[in-house]
Amino acid sequence: MSIVKIATVTKELPAYERKTEDILPFVEFWLANQDERFKRKVIKIFEGAAVDKRYGIMDIEEVFTKTSFEEKNNIYIREVKKLGTNVLSKALEKAYWSADSIDYIITVSCTGIMIPSLDAYLINALAMRQDVVRLPVTEMGCAAGVSGLIYAANFLKSNPGKRAAIVAVESPTATFQLNDFSMANMVSAAIFGDGASCVLLSSEESTVGPKIIGEEMYHFKDATRMMGFDLTNDGLKMILDPAVPSTIAEHFPNIIHPFLKKHQTSIEKVNHLIFHPGGKKIVQTVEELFGKLGKNIDDTRETLRLYGNMSSATVLYVLERFMEKNIPAGEQGLILSFGPGFSAQRVLLEW
């Protein structure tokens, strides 16, 4: 079985940038006809979301204008093609790889619908090989960045001397529902932002980077309504159960300890926690759980503050921060994310 290493991680941000304080007047205008107490509560959610800034594929005026599902999805299609092309090109340049050296391309997105999927456009845009293996990952939400790592690792483990690219592009902005005044929509509007990321992996012996020593998914039983989207005539409508943080806390020991034990390690030996910033409450819950074990998730909190939750791409932004550190050989990292299913995905790294 081949050793799989992460060669590089890059990110690409959309054109529009906005601070949370600049979004609040738009939120107040949007909620003008709502009950005063409800309005105050929503403003508090935005102010307390631990997100200072986020990026978007469309201007804020456009976000708060009633547009059809078709119009928003067309903007999504146009922009994810650009972001995907840019982030993959940037990663290939950083790794000194040519586009036609990629054997396996995985594209990840759940915030819009396009058939053919993004990978088909990237193959054409970058003149990739005609026999490149495609895998679009579309309905796994926030966990899908790690799902992509798991699929790539499995492919590369059984194929020595090969290269894989994972391109995650998300626009939660394109799913924002103007007519939905549910708490799920308020919370998601307060925490989500748009962004793209790319990870290059390889089973070539010459690759420099942390190696993947284990990967696994964990499925929560009968929890399909915890998180996801309902497809309505207006677009993708957010499902977000307030019980997500407590459910994670309840399952946490089963998610972490048996997985690490299987790979002859333990949480005590894991030096770096590369955790997906799902939102302030999830971050606080996991921070408490890891804090009791003497660990911190500072990079996760900082990623949430700077970009918001960009669904599948976000954990890869956290991973990029670790890739830029000078981590001593032999140290371990645990990548962890949660998403619709309900599920937890884990990848164990060693530098």
C-alpha cells in the first residue's frame, strides 16, 4: 500500500468582501416588518457569531434583493467555475505540477446545482488529460472537504506514483432565502461566507508534506434532519438543528478515541487539531471537549473570524494554516469535520 502525502493547500476568495458591521443595516432593512424582539434577537446573533468578515460571489445589495433560484444558481455556476479554475491553477503553480500530471480530480460543493459538475469545466479550462478520473462530491455539506481527502487517500493508497487534486468551492450566499424567517436561516446567514480551496495529494515517494496515516467516517444513527437543505421553489432552504453541538458532545468520545487507538495513537499524542469551524457554538463545544484534554483550536476560531463558515472549504483553510507552520517531523494532526448525514469525518496526519 502506498504512502499518501499532502503536497500543498491553497485558497481563493471571491471578489466581494464585507465586515459583519456593514451587513447589519441590510439585515435591519430586510427584517423591517418583523416583530421588534425578533429583530433584536437576529441582530444579536449576527453580532455574537464570532465572524468579523466574510466574502461573497455577489454584492451585498444583490444578496438582499429577491432573486429567483434560477438567477442565483446561474451566478453560482459562473463564479464557481472562476474560483475553481483560479484555486487549482494556484495550487499547481505552488507545487510545480502541470495540470496534465493529475490522475484524479475531486470537486466538492453543495451550495448550487450544475450538471456537468465543476470538474468537467476544470478539465477543459486547464487542458487536463482525457483519462483523468473524475469524482464530484455534492451532497455532504460541511464535512465534504474531509470526505474529499478520504476518497483521494483511498485512491492513492491503492495507486502508487499518482496525483490527486481536491477542489472545494462553496457559496452559501447563493442559498440565502429572503422569505425564510426561521431561526435556521438567521443563524446560517450570520455565520456563512463564500470561498474556495484546493488540496493536492500524491502517492509518489518524492512528495514532501504530511502523510495520511488514517481516515474514517462516523455516521450518527437516525439523524438525517440535523443538518442539510430542503429543495424548495425558492432554492436551497437551510436545515440546522439547535441540538447539533450537544449531539456532537454526546458522541465525541466515540468519534475520537477508537479511531486514534486503531492507528496506535491517542489524543495525548496528537499535537495539532485541524477542526472545521461550523459556527461559534460548535467551536465552543469542541473547544471545551478538547480543552479538557489539554488541546487548543485557535486556528479554527481564527478561520471562522476571518472568513465565516464556507461549508466544505473551511476546514481546508484551517489545514492551510498548519501547512504554513514549521511543524517538526513525527508530530501528528487530526482533521475533523461534521456534516449532513449526520456524520463526522476524520483524517490523521503525521509530519
